[in-house]
Amino acid sequence: QVQVVESGGGLVQAGGSLILSCTASGLTFDDYAMGWFRQAPGKEREGVSCITYSGGSTYYADSVKGRFTISRDNAKNTLYLQMNSLKPEDTAMYYCAASGTLYCSASWYSGFNYNYWGQGTQVTVSS
């Protein structure tokens, strides 16, 4: 049984930092590109970042480029999202997802072709 579990969310002041983690079990972690997504109340889900199976390539939404860094440790079956210079508009539920492919597709941000999703971790940024 595949399980994807996010952690590390919380309340932080604007300008602060958080590190989100996502641990996957029940699958061969390094067979999957991984993505981070977020959804704020009343808004559509947004693709935040994607990383290929080896970590060799990463992709970011324009809204987080230069502030967020995605990484992975395949030995630990863990995905990370380092979030710096947080803004109130970053407030959302953050989800981790395992893609059905080794590489991030051209439409990685859409959320399609991701086989497994976590339950999410809440990030709240106060102004």
C-alpha cells in the first residue's frame, strides 16, 4: 500500500522560512518524479514545483521561483520543499504527489498524471 505523508507546515511570519518534508512508502521512490502543489481556500490547486526522479532537474511556478527550493533524498524516500521569504499569499494547504513518470512533464503544474497524493500540510503566513 502506497502512503505519501507531508509534514513541516505551520504558522510563520512574512519573510520567514519553513521546510516541508514528504515521505513516501510502498513504492520505489526513485522511479517517480515528485511534485509539490498547493491550494488556498476558494482557489484552484496550483503547481508549485517538480523534481525529476534523480533530482537532476527542477521546475518552479513563477510565483515561487527564487524563494522555494525543491530537493529529494532517494535513500530516505523523502522529498523536501525549502520555502524562504514567505509571503501571506503563500498561505495554503501544501500537497506532495508522485508522478507516474521519471521526468516532470511539460504540464507538470497541472496535477495530471500524478498517481499518489498526500493528505497535505497547512502553511499559514501572517503579515
